[in-house]
Amino acid sequence: MARFDGTESYIATEDLRVAVNAAVALERPLLVKGEPGTGKTILAHEIAKALGKDLIAWHIKSTTKAQQGLYEYDAVTRLRDGQLGDPKVADIGNYIVQGKLWQAFTADVAPVLLIDEIDKADIEFPNDLLLELDRMEFYVYETRETVKAKHRPVVIITSNNEKELPDAFLRRCFFHYIRFPDRDTMTKIVDVHYPGLQKALLREALTVFYDVREVPGLKKKPSTSELLDWIKLLMVEDVSPETLRQRDPAKLIPPLHGALLKNEQDVHLFERLAFLNRRERG
């Protein structure tokens, strides 16, 4: 069986590679947690690419119900068609809308099934999927048929830790927490996206970036994706490594900070720190 070792566009740490391959070998869902921006969702895309499989993505919202992943019965359309005398109303199967799990179960080749941000849904949502993910089958009451998986899909489940997941659900998953990339790993990630980037600029940009993340009281720490956006802006605006290195301590806030700081509280925090710094120096 093909193994996941990362891809040209996705730098996977050794422990992440081990986790993915272990989940595939055990035929258990891989539950991936980590702060926003650490590449949890894109991981599923890269696993599909690396293993040569199709990706079926189910993005969860606060209103999503587990039943929608199996199927939905469109009773409203059937009622309307019945009033119009449409002959297809005789077959209730015409009004069964397949969900993402149904699509994954009936695929001719085992796909990668992404259940993205499972913690956004109701607390009962994970438990409502336990049986189907365990047995790889479910029953359609309207048509009295059982849908069984032709092949067991590779299931990737992401969570931002917004709420605790039930123990019964956790027991059935292989778990991995994506730690925020250290400086060496982040250097490799940036190299993938901007291979021609000036080394001095990258070095200074990473220093500023990690300094920003370490500021006490920051409401939202900048993520990998925000670092990549910021570096792109630094290149477009031709900001020099010297400019980043010689930042005025009285200002503190980095150039083009709108790519890194995403709310007014954090901008105000830097402004207050700069004010205090100026007062101490004065």
C-alpha cells in the first residue's frame, strides 16, 4: 500500500507521517487537532494526492446534522411533483439526496473522506456518526435498503478544539495534534511557496513573526497562512531585511501588519506596548 511521506507542496513532520500511515493501517479515522492555520484541512487534500485517491470533503457548519452526511429525503419536492402529476413521484428513490458518506461508501475506488471542523456542530454530532463509521454501512428507511461501503475510505477528521469531543468517539479514532511549526520547519514551508526568497529577508521575517506570536495577551496569534501572505507583501513592497531588522522599538508594530494582526484588540495591544516603550525611553 502507498505510504504518506508528505508532498512537494506540503511539508509533513515525522510524527505527522507516522500518524497518517498508522491510521490508514489500522483503518481508523485520523482525528487531527491544532490551532487554526496549521494545515489540518489541506492535509486531507495532500493525503489524497500522495495516495492517488479522490477527495470527498464534508465541511461542517453549526447547523449541520449527521443525517445530512448519509442522505436527505426531499419531501417538499416530492409533494410539489405530486401536485403537478409528475410520474416520477411513484419512486421515492428519486427524492433521496446522497450525502458525503454515501458518496464515499459507494465510490469504485476507496477515496479520502474529509470531515472538516467536526467541533463546529452540535455536541451529539460525532456520536451520531459512530455506528456508520464503525460498520461502514447505514440503512435508508425510505427505500428499505442498506448502503454498504464497497471499500473503506481513508477518513480524516479535523477539529479546532472549540468543544470537547465525546470519549466514545475519541476511542475509535487515531489522534494527532499538529504542533505549530518550529523555525526550521517553517523555513522549509516558506521555501516550498517562495523558493527564490532572499535568505536574509526570510531570516528577519521569521524573527519578527515569532516575536509577534510571543507577545503576551495577543488574542489571535498569526498562523502559517498569514505568515505566507505577509512575506508575499514584503516581496511586493520590496521591504528590505534591514527594515525588518532595524525596527524602531518605539513603534514595535511590524510593517504591513494587517496581514499578521487580524483584530483591533491586537493592533491596540501593540500600540499600547509602543507607547509604554516610548515613555520608558523618554
